[in-house]
Amino acid sequence: MNIRKDSGPLKWILIGISVLFLFVMLILPLSYVMYTAFSKGIKVFLAAVTDKYALHSIKLTIEVSLIAVVCNTFFGIFASWLITKFQFKGKKIISTLIDLPLTVSPIIAGLIYVLTFGRQSFIYPYLKAMGVRIIFAVPGIVLATIFVTFPFISRELIPVLTSQGTDEEEAAALMGANGWTIFWKVTFPHIKWPLLYGIVLCTARAMGEFGAVSVLSGHLRGRTNTMPLYIELLYQGYDFTGAFAVSAILVLMAVIILVLRSVLEYKGQQAAKAEKERQEG
């Protein structure tokens, strides 16, 4: 008997548990966020999200996310290409270090940067002399966001490049192609969709980062508050409508990213299917 087509009680029990869990943990809270955001009318909602501090937090969140995604895209491509296409000592160490942000608490990550670039650090006098401010400033937020998000793209690319092997690159090299041509014409077509998928995941994680950014930002209103920090500030100030209004914008951005992720995932599956059919044909 094919268990996937089994209509017995086990399948319906599992469906019921899954639906109940998703409703309690996801749908119900998100519904409450949207309800509270619009509970006092659309005018109050618009006033909350168009406040100058709210607009600054949205702008800062987008800017920081964009910088982090660009940096991590380059790092993810280079790191995954290095790990999968070359043999060298310390390869496993680099691979392990890439996963480090997934195991380290974001709060600890923030404290690490405070110790590295703060007043007690030996680097601080040199940074001060150059007029560079990292702690309680935007550069610190960018560094923290890059740290917590840099595994996402490389971890999407490494399995694809590993399964691809090196035969095609070696053949291209024997034909006289240089490194850039090999990457752009041979390697990149295989990683295009996983790369875009990783970029979407990295963007979603960057926009929602709170812990590390909270430690490094200093919570300077109108200067270093990203959307998650600004939401916390409003909530602690008992401005629940404002907090949930800005939360609704963050939820909307997350939904857009989720839809984009689903589209890219579908496109990637279709491309993989077409490539498999081409090879079999």
C-alpha cells in the first residue's frame, strides 16, 4: 500500500496537528498584528507609518539589508566556489567558520563587535583618529547584520556546486578559457536560481535582525533604530497601535519576500527539470 495515498486516520491526524500548530503559531499572531494595526482606523495607521521616525527606520532597514545582501552575495559566491572547486589545507576550518553565525547567539555577536571596536579595544584610538565610528552608529549595524546573515547564500550554493563537480570547468580550462569565462559561462548557469533563492533568504533575515543590532545600535531614535528596534521602542512606550502598524509593514515586506521565494523556488525546479530532460535526451 502506498502510504502517500493512504486516507486512513493517521494522515488526517497529522494534517490536523499541522494545521492547528500553524494556526496557533503563525496565522493567529499575524492576524492579531494586522487587526491591531488597523483597529483605530486607516488614518491612525497612516499617521503611524508616515511618522518621520518610522520612515527613517524603514529607510535604514532597507539600506542596511541592501548593503548586507550585496556583501554576502560576493562572499557567498567566492566562498562556495573556493570550497567546492579547490583543494587546500584548512578547507574544513573555513567551512565550519561559515556556519558559526548559525550557532552563535546574535546577542553574543553584538557583544563581540562591542569588544572589538568599542572604547576598551586597542583598535578604538586608531578608529577615532580616522573619524570612523562603528559602535552606536550605522556601520556597527551593518557589520552585525552581515555577520548574522553571511552563511545563507554560501549554504545554498555549496550543495549545488558540489553535485556539479569539476568536469565541465576542467574541460573549459583545457579549451583555453580563463577563470572569469569559466565562472560566467560554465559555473554561473548552474547556480543562478540557488543564488537568487539565497539572496531572498538573506534579505528576509537581514530585515528582521534584532539581537546583534540592538546591542550595537545604542537605540538612538531617528539615527540607529531599524524597524525591529523602532517597534520595540513604540511597544515599550505603550504606543501599541504604532508598534503594530510598523509591524504590519514589516509583515507585508516579509510576505512579499515569501512570494518571491516561492516563485524563485518554482523557477529553479523547472530549470533543474529542463536540464535533466536535456541530459537524458
